[in-house]
Amino acid sequence: MKESNRVRKLLIASAVVVLSIPAIAGAVPHVNDAGQVVARVSYTDLNLSSKAGLVTLYKRMKGAADRACGPRNYRRAGSLQQLRDNKQCYNDVLSKLVAKVDNARLNEIHAG
């Protein structure tokens, strides 16, 4: 009986590790060859002269920055330093995405 309990515990522990690998891999920022975090957003389908189009674009930018930089909560980041790094990355990437579009009204939305 004791042997079967050990085997069962080992199998459960192995399954937990295997299932957590995608979550760990998803926390790593996407970095190009130059060492810059990469985030891309498509907005060819949006009307940037409308407030609705700009709000939609900004939401997409926030999502792209979030995916590129990893989790911004302590439990998912795993450490306080990783959390700080992820938050800084998010803010930097989001600001760069906004600046790249070069739209005054989008800059206002970003400034809050």
C-alpha cells in the first residue's frame, strides 16, 4: 500500500510540473535579436479619427504589452523583482506603441 501511495504522489507531482511549463514559458518576455521587447498591434481595421477606434486601439496595445512582458501580479510573476521588471516592461512597451502611432488623441488617452 505504501508503495502505491508513493507512486501516486510522484505521478501527481510530475503532472503538476508538466502542466505548469506553459505558464512559466508564457511569463518570459518576447525579445528580438537586438534585446528589445517585441509587441505588435494591427489597427488597419480601425478608424483612428473616432474616439471608439482610438479606445479599441489602446485596448489592443495594452493587451499586446501585457502578453509581451509577462504577468503584472505577484503570484503569477513569482518574485518581487520579476513583478517590477514586468511592470516596467509593460509601461515602456505601451508608451512606445502609443508614440509610434503619433496621434495626439491617443496620447491623451494614454496620459489618462
